[in-house]
Amino acid sequence: MIIEQFYDKGLAHGSYVIISKGEAIVIDPARDPQPYYEFVHKHQAQILGIIETHPHADFVSSHHEISKHTGAEIYVSKLLGADYPHKTFDDGDTISLGLVSLSAMNTPGHSPDSICILLKDEHGKEHALFSGDTLFVGDVGRPDLRENVGNMTAKREELARAMYHSVQDKLKKLHDDVLVYPAHGAGSLCGKNLSSDLSSSIGREQKTNYAFQINDEQEFVNALLQDQPFIPKYFGYDVAINKQGASSFETSVNAVPRIAENSELENGVLIIDARPQTNFRKGHIQGSINIMDGGKFETWLGSIVGPEEFFYLIAESAEKLEILIRKAAKIGYESRIKGALTTPSSLKETMHEVNVEDVRHAPANFTIVDIRNPGETASKRIFSGAIEIPLPELRERISEIPTNKPILVHCAGGYRSAAGASIIQPFVDVPVLDLGEAVLTF
């Protein structure tokens, strides 16, 4: 038996291939199916099935594409109401794979249709749990993403109670030595307390995971609902795509219009400039938003730009542009790209440079906008009197920012403030300054 984890750091997403006697199952695949094809080919195996633990909110899955390409069956809970051909996989259902077996466990809580998958080895012994977004290392899935989307909707309190019972009635009853392979690690917005470890065991989670420590239902609900991170704009959009089944990854990527660098851009369409902030400050197209390429580009793209919006995408090179298109496609945003281009030759808009010592000695001379998340601002305020507007809400709340002084934007390390300053600049008549990485010295 082979268990292989595929981990996408950008989305903190873990997917899996299990192989036994030349037969393979893929669990919660990412948008690009090629790594799975290459892996099973290397091991002379054939993909017979794809299991989706639920319709994911934070990435687009390739389950439909893999099924069409290989003929493999897709297995999902009957509660999902999938629009693509599939077999239902719920409590009592088992899939034989070579010498091993995979059994479904309905574990609502993150979503009403969530399942975990229990793997038994060739001796019939419980070996591993593929826990989707139900159980993470150090956490359980957030219960507030399915109030308005999906085939089945549920209030957060209702799902939090369901999660309590999934933990108490099912997860706690597994043997301590059962390995845990979750769909996400630290950095994912599908939970609030995820460890950077990419696997665990039931015994370890029994000892260290707060969700296993709380034996009172209401106390559990209160703890689970508290301090959950923001919900990106694209989450509901991806649930809908995954319920329907996404189109081919390569076909969709290739369909993105690549346009000449000096093309005339349509008025009223967003422009996402992914170049480094130093380049952006020196010159950019008026109204551009500077979402730099980085470890979380796709998450911030889908948090700032709504799925109903089209945008142009600018990168500093053709090679970088192709990387960014593929990152956008991981969340289904390749279809939102009106045109992709490299740096135009004429960039007349610039941004003011910040004098850090002026800020340090006279912060009252600035309107300071803190665009960190509420949990960050609550634990540490860098400037007293700062206006707190989280970056995902900034476009909708610019009118709340006074314009009688220069505006200084900061986050925790400089990445988000580049985007924030660029969002504000076109709408005000005073200098907009990005404190950038200098915030670390305050």
C-alpha cells in the first residue's frame, strides 16, 4: 500500500493518492490533475475512483476532469446533491481497493455534506483517516461557510453542534494509532488554529486538539464559533463550481486571452498588477490594484476581487504571467481574466514614498489605516487611533477614511499594505503612503 500526500503551500491544501495492487484512489484533488496522473503512472497503477470529502470552498477540484479523462468513479455524500455523474458514499458504504478498503463516515460540521474516509489495511486494521475539512491537526473545520451556498445550507450554530457530535460520536471512537491526513494545514482559512504539521494521529489529537478536550456541547459551540477568520469573496463561488464539476484545467488556462503589453484596456474593468511593490510605486496604470505574486496570491485575489468581476492581469514577465494565470485558475478565476499582459511601456501613475522617521516621530500627522484582520488588531495595536478596516473589506469602506491628512496604510509585514494603499489611492486627493515592511520596526 502506498499513501502519497500532495501539498499546495499557496492554498495550504493537502490531497492524496492511495495505491494498492495497481489500483488507485484520489482524495480531494487540486485543480491541476497532472501530478496525480504522473504519480500513478510512475507506480504502474490505474485511477479507479476519486473521493470528494465535501464541495470545497477554497479551491476548485479536478474530480470531474479526472473522471472524464480516466473513467474513474466519483464518490461523494448523497447530501451534496452533485450535478455530475457520481456514486454516493455515506455511512455503511465501502470501496475495495486492491488489498485495502475505504469506508465512509458522515461527519457534518464544516458542511452538512462532509465525510471522512477510514482506510483499513490488508489485515482489516484501521490504519488512517482522510479527514477532509472535518478534522485538522490542532483544529476542526469552521462551521460558518454554508449558510447561503450549496445544495444544503445550515446556520453556523447548527453546524457547530453537528461538529460536536461528529467529534464525540465518531472521531473519538477511533483507535489512537489511526493516522490523520487532513485536507489543510496552517494558513488555510477553513479553520482558525491549524498546525503546520501535515499529518497526525487520533491519539495525538485526543491529547492536544481543543475540540477533543471540550465535553460540553454549548461550550464547544461557543469555542468553535469564536475568532474564526474572514470569509474570502470567492468561497461561495468555488462551492458552486465544485458541486457542478469544473472544466478542464489546461483548456481553461489556455483560453485566457494573452494580449499585447500596450493594448488599450477597457474602461471600468479592474486591473490587477502583480509586480513587486517597488516597481508598482515607480509606475502603474491608474486605478490598478497591487496584489503581488507571493505565497498567498490566489487567496488575496479571491478576497479582494469578487467572482462576478472581470479583471486584467499584469505581470513583469511572460513566464511570471503564466504562473499567475495558473494560480488564478486554482480558485476558478481564470474565467474572470479579461486579458493577461506583461508590463506596459507607459506607466504614468506613481505612489509617494514614506518617510519612516516622520511616521515614528509624528504619527498624529497621518490618518493611519490598519488593514489587518480583527484577530490581529485585537491582540496587538501598532498605532493608537488607527482606523481598522480589514483588507478584504477595504474597497467597500473607503468612504470611512478621512482625507484631511496624508493616509498611511499598514498591515503586519508589508504584503497586504501594498494592496491596501493601491486600493485607496485613486479615490482620494491626499498622498497615500504604504508603510510596507517598516511596520516591523514599530
